[in-house]
Amino acid sequence: MKFINWGFIGCGDVVELKSGPAFNDVKGSKVVAVMSRTEQHARGYAERHRVGRWYTDAQKLIDDPDVNAVYVATPPSSHATFAIMAMKAGKPVYVEKPLAASYEDCVRINRVSEETGQKCFVAYYRRYLPYFIKVKEIIDSGTLGTIVNVRIRLSVPPRTNDFATSAQTVWRLNPDISGGGYFYDIAPHQLDLLQHFFGVITRAHGYPSNRAHLYSVEDTVAASFRFESGLVGTGSWCFVAHESASADRIDIVGEHGMMSFSVFSYEPITLITSEGTQNISVENPPYVQLPIIKAVIEDLQGFNLCSCTSESATPVNWVMDRILGKF
């Protein structure tokens, strides 16, 4: 497959702001069709981005003979359905994170990928961003010595919509659609990065709680986990905190020092050793998914291999389901 003609299932904010334009910026790649259940969204995206065809039926987009790869950018509950439909039609897929709304659906996707021979990639794009490549370089360099502990801390105030009666209809707060609350939307990036750095997490326990009662699902989560290597870590997520407690931070603690970095705000990386404190700034591309999309396309073209496969993404869902007590 030398030229990749993409069909998009979903035309929401992620496609508009983070990923969509990047597909046309890679040599040998073009967006030829888009789909949304709402005609206004599908037609509007196609007109704004000069895409030739639009659909309101996912099966029709998948069956389009000009489409030879599919990008699934819908809420997580439909990821498995659309990914499996595309792979059974003989077309590889690139799926937004998390891979699915449950670990069981991830297993289904992997099984069909193996049966059909079609590749399934997942949008854990932070693995390919320069900022996190630098974090991994510091870890791998041995500057911190043996890593002895990792800590995740995320704390944010409630969103405006959380106070409205309509909060119950926000898809991220409907576990049947998202897999959980904001935790299931935000934590995947953090957990995927840590497993990218340190290997698979094999034990995880969590304590989800609803403290502010603004909506029905958890708004606060505490967790502990252990990697296959024996390294242990903890995590704390709060989505109803006072603004004074706002935090976006992962601490990597080693025998010879500590490194702290953010996952969403890209604050300068802080490295503390016996030689002093360094603040390291790293810029990312304007479309943050461009590096991973380039890797996916080059993999499909046979030039390279992309590490963000559905198999590598599945452990994230396993950990989150364990933390939320879904098993």
C-alpha cells in the first residue's frame, strides 16, 4: 500500500484541532471521505477541509472503494464496532484513545486484527512528541540511576458544564459511552506513557469516589500499581478540586535524582540531581498528532514500524478497569 486514502468516522473537536489536517500533511496520504451521524457535521467538515465525499452511514464510508484506511474518531463505546467493521472489510484502522470503553472490547479488536491480518493503531500520540521523547531519553540515559518510584498527580477544577443539569448528557460522563468519567478520558495518556517508559503494569488497585456529587460517575480516583519489573507507583486524579490545588505532574524518582514533567500543559521538564536543577523546554508541532500519524502512514506503506498498536494499547484499559473495579 503506497498511497493511503483515508476515511474518517467522526468529525468532532479532536479531528478538527489535533489530528485531521495532519493526514494531508504526510507524503502519500490524503483524506478522501468523512462520516458523521449528523449531516451538518459531515458536510461542514468536508466543505471546510475540501474533502470530496461525506456520509452519515459508517458502513457506506467503509465500503467506499477509494477508502483503503479508516480513522475512528468517535466516543470509545463505538471504537470496537467501527474498527472491527473496517478490518473485516480488509481495511486497516487508526483509532482514537482509549482503544475501547472496556478491556474486553480491546481483546475483541485484537482478535479480529489477528484473524484478518489488518493492522490496528491507537492514537497514543504522546509517545511520538518531542517533549516525551526527551523524557524517555533522560530515563534511558541513567542520569537518575535506578528508578525506584513513580507518581501521577492530576487535579483540576470542575468544568462549567459540570454544574449544569445537562452534565448527565455529556458523553465523557456517561460510562456506557466513555467507559467511565473524566478519569477514563484523561488517565489513558498518563498510563500509556508510563508503560511506554517502564513496561507493562501487572497489578493495579484503585479507589474511585464521587465527592462533589455534580454528576453520577467518579470525580476523584486514587490508585497504586506495580510494573512487571517490580517498580511501583501511585496515582491521584481529582476533577472537582479548588483551583489552588491545580496540578498536572508526573514525578520519576531515581536513586540519583528526580524528574518532573507535565502531560497536558507541557511545562518545562524539571531535572534535579546532585549537580543542581535544570528546567528543559521542548516544543511540540502545531498538530500534536502529526508525528504519530506519519509513523502510522509509513508503517502502512512499508517504510517503518509504528509502536502504537492495539496490542500495546490494551494494557492501558486493563489497568483502568482494575482501578475502577470493573472486573
